[in-house]
Amino acid sequence: MSEMMQSVGPRISLSVFQFLGDQKQELVAFHRLATVYYSLHMYEMAEDCYLKTLSLCPPWLQSPKEALYYAKVYYRLGQLTFYQLKDAHDATEYFLLALAAAVLLGDEELQATIRNRLDSVCRSPLWHSSTSGCSSERARWLSGGGLAL
């Protein structure tokens, strides 16, 4: 990766802190930063930023829009963890959190999509060849740290 691309992340990270004080803007900034890290193939940084966005959400889901956001971000985390970070067990935990949000949302089509993905992950050779990684600890901390799905 070029030096210019490696310096993009820290510059964008610094710009996130100008939004401190407005939690919604901070959430948007971290979500955008996660997207940039993902596009730069910096998947662990993307995962951390996506988790940060979820920690900035209200502790209780207040609307279907919030449930949809949780479902989409946890689904993205599951995809990222399984395909890029090659961790089937942690991906499963993210997909289960996405499924919980989809159930609260009542979106049966989204639930079916997530269940199919879970089935694929659990049948994959990666599931049988790997053990649970460290991102599961962050997912447990996040889901146990006041976020109610």
C-alpha cells in the first residue's frame, strides 16, 4: 500500500474528533471512517470503527430505523469477519446480533438472508478449522455494555 494511502486513515481519524459533543455526528463520522478503512483493505480498523458506531447508538432501540441500522452494521461486520478476517466463529456472533435486530424489526426477508448466511458459515471448512478469535470479546463487551437488542 502506498504511503499516501497509509496516511489517509490517521488524517480521517483526526477529523472525527472535531465532532465530539454531537453524538449523532460522531456516529456518522465513525461510520464513514469504517467505510474508508474497508475500502483501503484495513479490515481490523474498519471493524473497530463499525463497533464504535454501535457503541454510540442509544442503549435501547427506539425505532425500526435504529433496528435496521443495527441489523445492517452487524451483518456487514459478519461479512467482513468471515471473508476478510477469516474468523467463522466471530462472524457467527455478528450474524446472530444482526438476526436479533432483524427479528425486532420484524423483517422476515432480512431474517431469511441472515439465517442463510449463518448456515453457510457454520457449514464452511473455516468453521471447523478455526477457534473463536478476539473480536468476539469486543462483540460481547459491546452487546453486554448497555446495548439492548
